Amino acid sequence: MREQQAIIVPKISSFPGHEARARAIVRWLVQQNVIEEQLSTCGRTFNKMAYAVAPGARQVVEQPQLLPFGQPVNGLEIVYKRCIYTPLHDFLEEAGCPQCRQEVGAALFDRLEEWMPGHTDNFICPECGHEDDINGFLFLQPCGFSNLGFIFNNWAEAVFTPDFLDEFAARLGYPLSVVEVKL
């Protein structure tokens, strides 16, 4: 089985109170028995510490037989720093302006040097001058730009249900992207 990730990212660059909201999401996922309550060494990064997949995860995916039960890397890792979440392979770097609908991907991705350190959350369309949070622009492939990310290691192939994603977004208070990464 090829290693992969499903990353849930709120569509906001600077999520207010991101650490407190992440703790609330973890409590909810534990209550639903989607993840285990205690951290263990089932992650890929951050000293491999993550929240392991739990039996209730079968209720939030479309193909529960593809969940990573029994795999050494199967947990939820949470990222609390500003990150760019894109597919690693075959990412097209194409984006469009929601106002004028022109292709602005090259300019947008060139500006990530200003976005990454937090100099700005916004991008200005070079075609029409429309300004918005970078997440407000249109991307051909799901990607995300935020100081909060939920990395579900080896869950991507199981595919989250729409109801679960709707509830996750409601609990975050922001729309979200689900970025699938094949490693």
C-alpha cells in the first residue's frame, strides 16, 4: 500500500485561536471515537506523535476497509504553523481569480514568499486588482494555505464522507479544503 495523507485545511490564512480550536476538534473526534484520546507513535513527523485511528473512524469514511488499522503510521497530526498544503506529485500550480476568472497561478505561487512568513494573508489579482485571502482564489486541485492543518496519515484512500466534512467545517467555523497527498 502506498503511503498517503488526507489533510483538512480551513480556508483562512491566519485562523484566530487556532490551537484552542484544534483542541476542540480533537475532543470532538475522541468523543466520536474517530481517534484515540492519547498521543502515540503512529505519526509520520513531529517525533512521530499522533492520535491513532479508532473504531469510530469507520463511520466517517466511504470505504472503511481502506482505513490504516494495523499500520504503523495511521494517526492524526495537527500543524499549528503557517503551511502550504498541496499535492506533492503532479501539482499544476494553476489558480484563477474569483472576480475576473483569469488564470493567475504563476503570479500567485510566486507571491508565496510573502505569504509564508506572514507578511500578508492576501493576494491581489494582477489582472483586475481583486484582493482576498489567498484561500479565496480558485484552484484546479485542492490545496490550502493556513496556520492550522489536520493531517490524517494513510486515510486518503478511505475518503471522508460529505457529512463528516460538513460537520468538521461547521465546528471549525470556516469552509475547508481536503488535500490528498501521495507520498
